[in-house]
Amino acid sequence: MVLPVCKFKKMKNLKLFFVGIIVLSGFFYSCDDLTDIETEINELSTYSEKEGFDYEVKDGILEFKNSDAFFSLGEKLMNMTPDELNSWELENSFTSLHAVIEKAYEELDTCTNIIDYNKILASNNDVIVLNDNSVDPVIQLSIYQYVANRKGYFTVNGVLHKITQDGLYTNKEMNFSIIEQAIATKHYNSEAIFFAPVLNKKSILKSQTLVQDYHEKKTDWNNRRRCKSVIDLQLVIINDGYNVEQTNYLYCFTDAVGRNVFGKEKLYKSKHYCEDFTITIKALNEYREYGRYFHLEDETYSISYHSAGDYTRYFFVNKQVGNRISVPINTYNSASPAHPKITIIEGEFYTRGSAPLKNIFDYTN
């Protein structure tokens, strides 16, 4: 985010003002005292000017100033290339859950024996899980992967969040122990804990405000490979301490899948395409305080993409759909559930490796 000129000037003037105070204070403080004050001011100004003080990383946790910063940076990170994302994380001294998951997949791909394969699965069982022959992330909701650390933590407006396989836990006192105790005892909503439940089936989040709608089609095996496509409507929730902010993301994913030497699924590098694809969604439009219910409206989206000629293991698109809804936290759990869903899907996903593989969708609900 680029700072408005007025904010930048105010910050520079503020710094000069404090430096002036330091100079005058020389008559009253020792040199050591001045050094300490100067250090504190420099630290303050560095943080304040960075990204309009939208976020910072403390102790390996990404902290957001407010909900706007969460969604803005989350979408930016999801749309980065792998190299861009790696550079951003290095620059900010942050390791995301997504980076940990990708590293685990890369280690699995290089395995040459089943013993090492099982060791990697065991050492990463907090982030990936073996379902039948497919290795899936424990947390499959995209935006949370990019903003949470390995343990699932991030903060918004001073409220501690932890995303888990069961759901999203938040605590206003920034107390890790309270959240961990709530997880261990399955003690959900209380004065100290706000909880939004998750049904972690494939990449679906389901809570009292969302009924899942999932469609997957597997076709066209070629050289023991297949094209797998997933279309998903994900619900993202955060708690800023006063309101619950929620919105939906349309998640479209395609890959070329085969088997490794151990009989487990493996993603092969291919070129990925999506053309003439349309999706109609009954999406979140607004929250109506009178009656405490969510109003939905039909919206249609067109999606086209290609992987820019590069061979990659997969390709996906995350697109925010409908509106972002804010609900007072004290009325959220008493509101009537909303049921956003995909109603129409038409179009094609395909991959090009040694031979083209294609999925054709013609779906109406």
C-alpha cells in the first residue's frame, strides 16, 4: 500500500518534531539517555511508515492493524508467484503455513524410498495428512494458509486468531493458553473465546453461515495421469474485537495427477488453462440488522487463465465474490444462517503435459 502524501508528510514532520525535543533535552539528559530516546523514536518511525502501518511481524506472527489490512494483504499474497512470495517472506522475516506445506510437498516429491516418505509425513502431520492415496493440507482454506504461521496464528486489531482443522478460534486478550485450552477441551464460544466451526472436507469450510457446495470431476486418464479440477466456494471469517467480518472466495484449482513409485498421488508439472468459464453464485449481499438475516443475490463471474507458458504442479485462482459483511459480534451467533452456493458452472479446465487432459463442466443446481 502506498501512503497518502499527507500521511507521509505528517510522519516526517512528527519525526523532526521529536528530534527537536531530543536536541533540547540535551540540557537535561545524559548522552546515554539521549541514545535510548533516539533509538525508540527511530523504531517508531520505521514501523509507522512501513505499509502505512497496516501490518508487522512479531515473534513469527503476522499482526494486522484492522480487517482491511487482513483482506488487502491476504489477497496480495495469494496472487504472488512462488518467487515473489518467497522474497516477501524473507524480507518480512515471516514463514507462512503455505510455505511450510509447499516445502513438505517438495520433500515428498524427492523421496526414493517408502521409509523416508513416511518419516516426512510423520514430521509434518500438523500441516499435511494422507487421505487414502492423496496427501492434502490440514488447513485447505487458501487465505488462512498465507497469513497464518505454522501453528495457525495471526492477529487482527489486537485479537488473537488461530485457524485449526475444527474451526477458527479468537481471543481478545491475546492469550495463547486460553485458545490452546479451548482447543484441547473442545470448549467453544465463551466470554474469552469466539469460535467459528469448520468442516474440513476437501477445501470446504462449513459453519452455521455456509452450506457447502462442492463439485469435482475426474476424467481423461492419459499415461496413468488425470486432470483434476476443484471448484469451491470458501467462507472467510475474522473477528476484529467488535464485529465479525465475513466474505466468500471462489476457489478454482486444476492439476495433473499421477502416481509415484509408492502408489501415492503425485502432481506432475504441466501447463494449465481455463477458458470460457462462467460460474453463477448465490452470494452474500448484505446483513439486515432488522430480522438478523443475510440477504443473498445471484452473481455471475467469468474466469480465464493460463500459467504463462510455465510448467507448474498446479494452478489456482482465488476471487472474492459477493460483498464483505460486517456483523456485531454479540449478535452473530443468533443471526439466521446464510446459504451461499454455486448454482451454475459451465466451461473447461485443461492441462498440457505429454498430452492434453481436459475437464468439462456443465453443472446446474
